[in-house]
Amino acid sequence: MAGSALALVETFMQVTGRTFKPVNRDIQLATMTNPTMNSNTKDLSLPFTAAELEMVTQKYPTPFHVYDEKSMLDNLDRFLSAFSWNEGFREFFAVKALPNPYIMKLLAGKGTGADCSSIAELLLAERSGTRGEMIMFTSNNTPDYEYKKALELGAIINLDDISHIEYLEQVGGHLPTTISFRYNPGPLKEGNAIIGVPEEAKYGFTREQLFAGYQAAQKKGVKTFGLHTMVASNELNYEYFIETAEMLFRLVGELSSELGIKFDFVNLGGGIGIPYRPEQSPIDINALSSGIRLMYDKLIVAEGLAPLKIFMECGRYITGPYGYLVSRVLHKKQIYKNYVGLDSCMADLMRPGMYGAYHHISVPGKEHLPADQTYDVTGSLCENNDKFAVDRHLPLLQAGDLVVIHDTGAHGHSMGFNYNGKLRHAELLRRTDGSYKLIRRSETMDDLFATLNFTELEGFK
């Protein structure tokens, strides 16, 4: 088993007696397979050569994250095309995955909205040109100033807590005419090893609260209703999402029948996974769409509930595979194991240290060499879990070699931090013409210390 996160899951299962649906993801055994995935394995090619990267590093020193514009937008086109059968389908990009306004503006140019969960993400959406019902605001434990900003922008507000119906009304003076509620199915729907079992999650309304909440909102003047859920993360079994759609479509029918309300949309959330390991396969997005369409025809069209818009809020699936952390080898160390130290660290990519997650590593210019060396690939943080890989088979590495860590286009730079005084590094965009644009500069020590007042320190006792 890979990583402490899975060990925690196993301990939880032993203590509670609960089980998880066996799905294939980056923190599980590499030998697990899933018959519902594509036969195609993960694409390990890079969009740039070693020579190209060396030229880039002359202007932008390592480490940095770089995102491939063409691959990202081509992937988005395929995703939108798969769901074009649903009139009104909309993808709200999960800003938390890659909160950069340049990326957001590129995606918005294809018609995506923004899935926001905080005031910072709302401000990023606003500054990248996204407003109104192109924003889905799904937060939890929300302070009043965040609701005020969401209302100011005209965002669709997706409430997480039944008590926030009255709270939002107090904040805004009245409820908006459109509102959505997040459903937590509890024991009625299995979770997965990353997001956990729904009844242990802090999010959402219970089934009973949904009926009470929609009835209360209707009495308070709400005219347009939506229903949302999000119960999985990085899931590669497409059948899971078809089952989720079926669950929501059935619930729409029951709520509509009992309360006499008409639903405008269902939001199936995000959670569609990507293959991190070489032997994993990407999810079959066309099969996923076809399965949802069958349920839509059966439970929505046949029951007279159409039209019903389908929304999704994918982040990782849209951008994840098209980001790369580019680093250099600083040092090699030989004690009880062989270590390769990079000029990046866990502050640049938290997932391996936090989740025990696998990220593939390429060594540009040494692709033809045998991977006959075994290394722990580390950073310089004063934490022993500051490792990008453990016992990884790689070609012989030397100080100065470029190293590329794959699949950092989501939850990579965005999960960065400043522990040990580490600085977050630059983000670059590889444009469709092969040029590179700096879309976020590296932090400086002045940035790190900007909130401290050193002028009063001398006289401080």
C-alpha cells in the first residue's frame, strides 16, 4: 500500500467496520485494475524536449510549474463535446485546482464557468472576467462577507447547510431568486478512499433537510432551483458518476412531485480522476456521458421533467495531466538508501507527502537510458515526508540534471505553502505556438515578510 493516507483509511475501516467501494486510484495498489476504464494506458510523453527546457530555464530558473495550453484546451473541447447532447450543459471549472486567472480566462473562452468556494476564488473569477450565473459558489461554514461578495457578483449560491437559508436571507436582505442545495446522501451512497464516506463528511444537507429546505426557500420567494452533490474525488470508475446522476435524477423526481417545484439544473459535482500511474487508464468520458444520458432519458425525459440542465465542476480532469513541475537535481546522498535532492520541495507539490500519492517522474534527455537506479527523490524541507517518490526506478542521475514531475496541473501550486520559509515558485504557460509566458512570478523574501513590521523590532522588549 502506498502512503500514510491509505493507512489511515484502513485504520478507519477496521475501527468502524465500514468499507469503501474498490476503485482504482493513485494511492492504491498499482496492480488494481478496473474493467470500466479505457484500454489505453497513461500518456507519458512530454510536450517539450530537453533542449527546449534548457532554453526556458535560461530565462526562468527552476523550479517552476509549466502548463501546456494546447493539450489543456483540446481536453476541454473533448469534455464539452461529450455532453453537448444536454441543452444548457455547463462546466464550472473548480478554481481550487488551479487558481490562476490566466488559466481561468483561457477556459472561460471555451464557455466554462467558475466553481468557487472562497472569497479569494470569487475575486479571481471576477478579475478574469467571470460574473453572474457563470459562477457557482459552493462554500461551507461561510462567513457573511463571502456571501455578500457572491451576491454582489450575481453568482449561483449552492448552500451547504440548512441553517444558512435564514443566514443568507439576513446577509442579503432576501434570498436570491435562484438557489441550489448540496446533498449529502450519507449511507445511501458509498464514498471513496480520498473524500471518505459521506456520513463522515462535513458537507451538505441530509435527504430530510432537502425536502424541508426547498419548501422553506419556495415560501421565501425562490423561483429557480438546483440540486448538487459531490461525493468522490479522483475517481476513475465512470460507473460511479452514472450512479450519482441516477441518484440525483430520482431525487429531482421525488422533490418535484412532493413539493410541486420545477428544477432548472442538477450539478453532478467534480471528482473525475486522472491516471497518475503509468499502468492506469484515463476515464472513458464518452461512456460516462452515454450512461448519464440513458439515466436522463429514463428518469427526466420520460417523467416529464425535461428540460433539466446538467452542470459539472471538474478541475483535476480538465487541467491536471497538463501541468509539470520542472526541477533540477541539487545533490545526491548515499546512506542507508540512495537519495536525490531537488531544488523544489513539498511546498511546491504537497500530494506525495500528504497523501502518499504517486506522480510519475521523467528525466529529459535520459529517456533512452535504463531505469536501473533506485532513489528516494526529496526536497529540502525539515520534514521526512518531503519526498516526491520513494524507491523510484530512474536512470542514473547527476547534479544539474533536469527532472520533470508529471500531473501537477491541479492541486499542485495551489496547495503550496511557506513552512520553513520556503517560497512558492513561478507558473509558466506553454502557448500553442511553443512560446512561454510567465503567468505567476516566484515569491521573494520581501513577499514572505510583507506582513511583518521590522521597524518596531529594535525597540521591542
